[in-house]
Amino acid sequence: MKISNRGAPRRQSRNAIVVAAVSALVAAGAAYGVPNAGAAVRAAPVSPRYTAADFWGDVTTIPPAQNVLTVKILNRTNNHFPDSQVFWSFNGQTHSIAEQPFIDMPANSAGRMNFFLGAPNSQITDFIEFTVGAGVFNGNTTRVDWFGIKTAMRLHAHDGFDTQVGEDLATFNEDRAVTFQKFIDEVPAEFDHLAQVQAPNRIPAPGKVGETGFLPGGQFANYMTGYASQNGVAASTFDVLACAGALAQNPQLCAGLNRHVANTPNQT
């Protein structure tokens, strides 16, 4: 059984449970518009934040799987969106949590489940990825293209194995604006605009989903080229950050460049 970011493999008993929680928090008292969601506007209610004891709910109430595992989707938006406006989409079907909070999931490869807040076509969206086998679950909360919704996954198996990944409780409990500002405070200045150009919907990855600053010709197009050249790599900044182009077949070197430890014993 594995649940990433970078969990260790472990065999699971049949009918393991995956619980995915989604959240969107905003400053109390502020109005929040939902793009592509009609006239939906949320005034942030004053409500208690989640505790470790109540965040995941009671897993014993989740029905056993008829296929491989049961997935339950939790609304952890602190009442900013009702269950009828928290949507998931997987394998050609889209439902709100109010309509269907459980998915009896069969084995699948490279599966993706999308989440939307406000409407099924909202720009407030994110996704998780997984591969499900008869005796294994490989999953992660990705962030490969953008950060859009605070998301966490918990894997609870009948053999007692239990683990979780994704945003922590403190992040779920803080306002969305605080999360975006924390990103700005913690990254180099060249990355600050990522939390601004598509706010409050998402923070795009460099060069992804419409972000152009790190693409050839962009303001930060040379951000990684000098360091890459020092290590014998002729690649654009985007190719380094995305492990694309000449680096697509050399993930070890690409990881080393991104961590600024290329061609050292610590490269991996």
C-alpha cells in the first residue's frame, strides 16, 4: 500500500478506505465570488475551525467496497460551501457530495479525481491522482500544475494501516488569503507573482495553466539557465522546472538542478 507524497509500499487488505477532504477558507466577513458558478457569492460565516478529533469523521460508517476500495469525499470548507456545492468528478461521472459522498472504486491505472467548489465548472478546482490495484493503492495530492483547493487524503485499511497526506490541520483552519500570503513570504521574490496572477482561484506552477513569467521570453526566463549551464545542461528555465525537453529522460539530474545540488552526492 502506498500513499504519496513518497510513501512506502505496503500491502493492503481488501476494502481499504480512502477519505479525501477539500477546503476553501476565506477571511471572516468578506464576500467571496465563485467564478463560473452563476450568481453564487459566499459571505464567510463565523464558525469553529476543525480539530484533530473531528476532521476525518467516523471511518467506521463508511460502507465496505464491492470492488477494491471505498472513497469518501468530505466537505471541509467551514460552511463556506454546502455539500450541494462541493463537486467531485471521476471516470465520466460528476456529483455533489450531497448527491453522492461515496465512490465504490474498481482497480484503475493513472486515475484522476477532480474537485470543484461552487459549481461543476468552477475555476476553484483541484485534483488528486492514484493507481488502484487489487492489493495496492498509490496516490498523491499532486500539485504538479497548480494549487487550487486545500486537499488531504487519508488511507485507512482493515489491517490497521492508517496514514494521511496533503495539507495539515493548521492550513485547513487558516484563511485562504493567509495561505496565499505564506506562499509569497516563503518563496524567492521571482515566484511571488504566482500567488497573485490568478488569485484567489489558484497558484499556478511556473509556466503552467497560463503563467508566462518562466517561459521563454518571460520576465524570469533565465532564472535557471545559468545554473543549468554550469552543470553542462542546455535547457530553458521552464524545462528545468518542469523536467521537460532535454531533461525529460534524466529525472535524477533534473531533481538535482531544482534542489540546487546537481552533480553532487546529494543529487537524489
